[in-house]
Amino acid sequence: MEPETEGPPPTAKVTPLQQMLASCTGAILTSLMVTPLDVVKIRLQAQNNPFPKGKCFVYSNGLMDHMCVCEDGGKKAWYKKPGNFQGTLDAFLKILRNEGIKSLWSGLPPTLVMAIPATVIYFTCYEQLTALLKAKLGENETRIPIVAGIVARSMYWYNFEVLKKWLCEKSGLYEPTFMINFASGALSGSFAAVATLPFDVVKTQKQTQLWTYENCKISVPLHMSTWTIMKNIVAKNGLSGLFTGLIPRLVKIAPACAIMISTYEFGKAFFQKQNIERQ
């Protein structure tokens, strides 16, 4: 009599509504955990180089970047509040002690209104496209993550799926654990951050130029193509100019991707277990 071999666990489909709930939870947790990092970064920047009226800066809640324009709010605006910070940790402690914990999440509500719907649509579309492609091409078709990722958002998903599968195989597991999802999300997010940083640098320059043209009536070459702007950056600052701000971007994006994807996968696993028990 041959010994019984342990097979893959039973599966059940996760409904689109459950996928939306899982991605919504991930988006909220990501925003809550990453926003304080950006608030502190902006406060440190404003301390070293005060933002005058009309100056714009980039604000991120961990899911989306937003171009913000300084208003004439004196020291009342959250990014203009006075402080004598000696570093990141010192800024955290002084903001908590002098301004209260709410200050670390300044500007969060309006960005959540934009970020959560976009994230929910993105993740749900990816899952539905992946399921459709698997039904058409087969479960093990390697092109599925990259095709679904292109349609849903970017190459990020391809790296995540490959890393997740590789880590599961190395661990001898059929299903990824929370830590496997967390590590895969952090690594794939880091790869995507490095690969897309040059385009993000160009995007920021274009946004700044557009704002300057519309508000200050200064003649700037808005017709310049992405490739032309890249060549100008390299000519002025070298190849490293295309990767300006890489370390802060990695510090923010890697944990944001890890939190978002691991929470989302955990939520899917939770609903899948509930569906199996109902069956």
C-alpha cells in the first residue's frame, strides 16, 4: 500500500466584491502606515528650504503621488508649521509631542478619496483579467501575469508573480504565506521603482513646468517630448540625474508595495477560506 501524498488544498473562487474589499483594506492600511513618512519628509524639506506661496511639491500617501501648490496660509498650513528638527526620528517625536498624532496624517482624507477607488479598480481588474486569461490559455501560462499587468497597470505584477512562485517552490509550499507575499511585494515594488524612476523624474518636471506656465505666465518649452527632456537631464546632470531621489523613493515604495500586496493576498485567502467552509 503506497503512502498517501499530500496534495494541494481545496480551492474556491473569490468573488469580485471580496477582491474589492481586500484591496480597499490594503489601500487604507498602506495609506495609514506610509503617509507619516511623507509628512515628515515634507516638513524636513520645508524647514531647510521654506516653501513660498505658489511653490509646488509632491505629496504621496503611499499609493499615489500628488502635485500640491502652497497656499498663502502663513504658519497655519501643515507643511509650513515651524519646527527645529535634527532628523527623521527627531521630527517624528517633536511632531507627536508638540502637534499631536493627527499631524502625522495631515492631508490624508482628500488623497484617500482619489487613491482608494483607483486601487480597488486596479487590483480587481487584474484579478479578473488573470482569471479570464487562465481560463483561455491554461493555469501555467507564463505570459498571463505580464499581459494582465500591462492592461491593468504595469510590469510590477509580473515580478511579483514570478517571485511569489519561486519562493513557494523553495519553501515547498502550495500556497504563499504572509511573509512570502510581503517579501515578493517589497522586491517587485523596488524593481518597478528603479525601472520607472527616470519617467517619474520627467513627469515631475513636466508637471512643474505646466504649473509654472499657467500660474506665473513664464514661457517654458511645454512641447518638449519625454525623450528630449531625458536627454537634457543627462546632458546637465549625467545619467545619475535620471535617478534623482532613488533612495527616498525606495524607502517609501518598497514598504508600501509590501503592505498593500500582503494585506490584499491575506484578505483574499481569508475570503477563500470562508467560501470553502460554506461549500
